[in-house]
Amino acid sequence: MDKIKNLERLIAESSAITVAVHTHPDGDALGSGLALAGFLRDCLGKDAVLALPDSQPQSLSFLIEENASIPVLVHTENPVETERRILASSLVICIDLNAFDRTAGLREALAASTAPKVLIDHHLNPDTESFDLVFSTIESSSACEVLFNLLMKTDYLAGSASRLPRHCINALMTGLTTDTNNFANSVFPSTLEMASRLIEAGAERNRILNSLYNCYRENRIRLMGYMLGENLTITPDGVACMILDKAIQERFGFIRGEAEGFVNMPLAIREVRMSILLTEDDGLFRVSIRSKEGTSANTYAKEYFHGGGHELAAGGKLFFPGDIPEAGDAQAYILNTSSKFFRR
């Protein structure tokens, strides 16, 4: 409880608070960031803003719309104002990231800030030296779960989720839902307890599910069919691979974030032990990896993709030229590295 008291003291002493999340924000980053900023503003009356390294995917825009009272600064859209806000803040709270490196354009301002810094996260290997106060719980489903448990211990909430504003409750439920793949992965007893308490407090789960999974563009569904059909390859070692290169992105009018969840789908195949999705960007592929029990997505990401994450869910990058001569060599790289990984 001493850490909670320290956090409450830091908040009480702060006039301007910035909450920062990782680049390419997903449902957990947005959900936890908005819930925390909303709690600070609506419950404690603080000047709190959410800083994003870049904009959210279209599929999560409903979260921003439903939390319109919370100021959101996007670095790629307004770098000067975002950096100025961070440097002027009297407290900085980073959530759903384990190091400043995960914040892209926010990194330099965060590192340069002289304000106390707090970390709230659930990833492996947190950079504790960069923060004054760390709340890191690896065996949690999500940053939203870590935040929820932390907030419940504050004097203001005193264990009552119903004292949270409705938009904070829905943001937490959204992040919990997306980071567990709708309660299919990384589920602990505490995860289900949190979900139950949020629903009891008024979380609109049916509406959240509809916003997350029933509001896609037609192009996204057609892209999914193509990726799981013509594009999907499975190695002799049981590694499913899909490559979303720029030609395919152009063909289907791809919008960033529309491939969310694709990487989980090949795991439904009995023989598949690990699934990999490569999405081409400028000079690199962004890599998403998911695996079944007994196969470490985290180790594979560390060894071959400059990344890491959780045991069954990880990510990284594949550079060209560098790791491979050109983009067209990605599939051969997967075949070679997966063979080494499983046969050593």
C-alpha cells in the first residue's frame, strides 16, 4: 500500500499530468490511457491529457468519441504541442509499455522531462531505472487489469468500481476484451473477477462488442478471406505465415488496424503451433506472433525479430535491407528461422 500512497501523493501534488502510451495504440493502450486520464480529470479534478505517439486505428475511434471530454494529443499530428505538454507536466504516467523506446516520437520528450515518472504495465522486462514509481504485474491479462486493481486500492474508489465514471468503465472493459482476444488468451482468475465487477458497475459489454467486432468495412472482411485463403502458408514445423505486403494493402484499400486479430485465426488449425503476420511498412515488416502452449512466441520474437512480448503473444520488426535483402524474401526467412527454432 505504500506504493499506492506514493502515487496518490504524486497526483495530489501535480497540477498538470500527462498519460502516455505506446506507438500504434491498441485497445489496451487506449482503454487504459483513457480510463486513467478520465479518472484523474473527472474523479480527482486534475488537468490530465492523453498523449499518443500516433493516431488510433479506425476500428477504435469509438473509444475516442465516447471519451470526448478527455484531451488527446497525437504526436504525429501535432508534435510541438505534444512535446511541450510533456515537458510542462508536473507528473508523467506511462501505461501499457515497458520502456520509452515503445513510444516512438514521444521518447525524447519523455526522457527529457524532469517531472516524476510512473510506469503501469504488464510486459516483461520493464525499464525500472527510468521511472520513479513502477507498478508492473506480468501475470495480468492487460494494462487495463493492472490499472483497475491499482485504482480499486485508492482512497477515492475504496474498492468500488461503481464510483468510476461510465466512460472509464467502458474503456477498461474494451481494453480487457481486446488484449485477451475476447477472453480467449491470457485469462487469470483476476481477469474474470475484473470483468464481473465492471459489468456489475454498468459496463456496456454488448455495445462494446458490437463496436469492436461488428462495425468493420467490407474491405476488411474481403482482405481477411484473401489472407486466410490464398495468402496463408504453413511450414512443415507448424508455423502459419501471412504476409500483408504493400501490393495487397493497395488492392484492398487497407487502413492501419484492419488486420487486428488476423494473426490469431490460423491457431484454429490443429497442426499449427505458431502463427505469424507480417505487415509491410517503409523498409520493414511489422511482425505479430501468436502461439499455443508449449511454444514461446516471445523467444522467437527476441531471437529473430528484434522484439519480444508475452510467452504466447509477441511482436517485432523485420528489416529490409538488413535482416533480408528485400521484401520478397520474407517468406523464406520465416521458413528458415522457424526450422532452426523448432529443431535446435
